[in-house]
Amino acid sequence: MPFLTAQGIRIIQVLVASTVVLALFFFTVSRLGSEPWKDSNLANHVKVPESISSPTLPFSARAPDPTPANATLDFQEIIYLSMPYRTDRQDALSLIAAVTGLKLTMIPGVKVEDMHPKAAPGHIGDNDMSGTAALGIWRAHANVWRYIIDNNIQSALVIEDDVDWDVNIKAIMGKLNWQLKYNNTIRWGADNVEKGWTEECPYGCDWDEIFVGSCGGKPNRARLDLHQVFPDPHAPALSALLPWAQKEMTTDWNLTESAGVRVVAPTFEPLCLMGYALTRLGAMRMLYHIGGWRPFGHPVDNEIAWRTAEGKISGYTMMPPAFAAWRVGGAQDSDNDAGMNAQAVQSKGSSAGESFFLKDSVRKSLNGFFEKDYWRDMEGERR
């Protein structure tokens, strides 16, 4: 083994000496702590932290981009109500859910004849619902609220079995989710929307209900400042809306053309329950105010509208709605309207219907989706 040169020995000595000096320095600092540094002249130039911790980064320099919703539209479940015998509607929902990649859970509707008199809520007011179909409808929705509560479901979308939706429903609801979570000027004001960025609740954490399917209603005209107009390429044109919705878009929101835009505002007096979301606390509030344990006197959608107008339940409504009624005409359009039930059943079934509010109806898209002619496709194939 060759001997080290004088230069090599010198380098080793310098390294050893440097190591010893550094070790003594850090030992001294650890024994004295940071206080002596604060009293020295060096404290004027070097800031010694009280404690050392890992660096933290802000949530984001900006909000993430909107993304399509998942198979339950970013809620924990999508629940639909259907009378057990309405297998025609259940078949249709299975098809359109599969085509658009949604996962649905059915809860059976309730016939008023199956309700025990002791279970009927106490009656108040001059509108006696005893023995009417409206009582069965209320009980079915109350069963949904109880299901959400008892199964610890944090959020759910509730729809009826005769609804239609856009083929781009995931993109539509993903955009609404983003709007309420990352750009909610109604809740935070225009300069503080980032306050909601770290919340983990879908659609934000401040709502009981979100109406995305209704047949009427109105916003709070005393607080029209509380609204947002946001772009959505899948929003329908004004001409595709029913008169009541056209009036709201033009008169309340001053929009001359609704194509490509939607409005979200605090829910005030919604009508119909074609599509509404609930948090678990929202379901609890519904059951508290409109449950079977206390009296009320009107159909369930009216009761919800009035409790919302009173401020006892709160949330948001999107216009135009994302869910619309599918109508075929005749008795098939209702299980509780005596006038409709007296009409003839349409021979063409549920396929020959129509809906409003939608730019690209998923029900109308089924023919194209399932179009196939094996023998035509094989005409030029010879083996």
C-alpha cells in the first residue's frame, strides 16, 4: 500500500479540523438555545425561528378546473322513487342510467291505501289530505329522508321515475359542483370564494337542498342580488324552456338568450320534486318539519317550498334544470292524478314521449345508441 504524500496528509488534517469545529459549534448552539442569538448583534441580521417545522404550501394558486361528475353525480347515492308495479318506468331508467354511466338505487313508492290511519300525520289547515294520493307521495319522500338518515348517507340526489336528463349530465353536474364549491360568490362574495376551496363536501358544505329538477316556482325577488350566471355549453336555448322558466330567465335574471348559460340562486319556492339533492342534515330538517310525527296540511312539495321560503331549510336551485319530466300523454303520465288515470294508456309506451329543458335528451338518444343492423352490416362480407 503506497504512503500518502505530504499534500494528502495536509488535506486530511484540514478536513478533521473542520469537522471538529463544526461539531463544537452545533453543540454550543444546542446548549445555549436561540435566546443568546436574539441578544447579539447577529440578531439584527439573522432571524432565528421559535420552532422549526416542515414548510406548508397553500391549497392551490388557483381553483382546479371543472371535471365531470362520477356515477352518482358526486353525491353518495342517487335514489329514485317508483311504484313497484311501474316496471315500464324502471326499465327506462335502467337504460338511460346505463347509457350515461349512472348508478341508481330504487325506493318503492307508497299507496295511500297501504298507510295505516294511525300513521297519517295530524292535519292542520283547510286542505284535508286524508285518503288522497298526495299523502302517499309525502310518505314515499319521508321514507327517502329516513333512509338517508338511518344509513348515514351524507348526500343524495332524489329523482322521480319519469324524469329525463341530458346525455352530458355528468359534465353538467360537475360544472354545478365546481361552481358551488370553488366559485360560490353567493356564499362568500366575489373576493372570498377561496374560503370554500378546502371543504370536502360535494357542492360545498352550506346547503340542505339543491333543486335540479322542478316544474315551477320562483326565486326570492327581494334578494335577486344573490345569484350567479355561469357558462355551460350544454344549457338549452330559451326557446326550449316552458313559459314559466322563460319568464324567470328573462324577467328575473335579465337574460335575452339562455343558450350556453345557467343561473344558480338560493332556493325559495320550488314546485315539484323531479330532482332534488339533500344532505343528511337536510333530510333531518325535512323529517323534522314535514315528518309524520307532527301535523301539516298540504302536499309535500308545497310544504318544502314554504319551509324554504321561511328560511328553515336552505340551498340552491339551478335554472334551467338538469332533470325534466318525460311525458307520453294519457294515464301513464301519473300514478296519483285522477284525471290522468282516467285516460287511456298509450299503445306506444314510454318511447313516444317528449321533455323540455334539455339540449340533448338521453331518452331521445336511445334509438341512435342502440341502432344496429347485423345483416345489413354483413352484406358485403362473404366467407
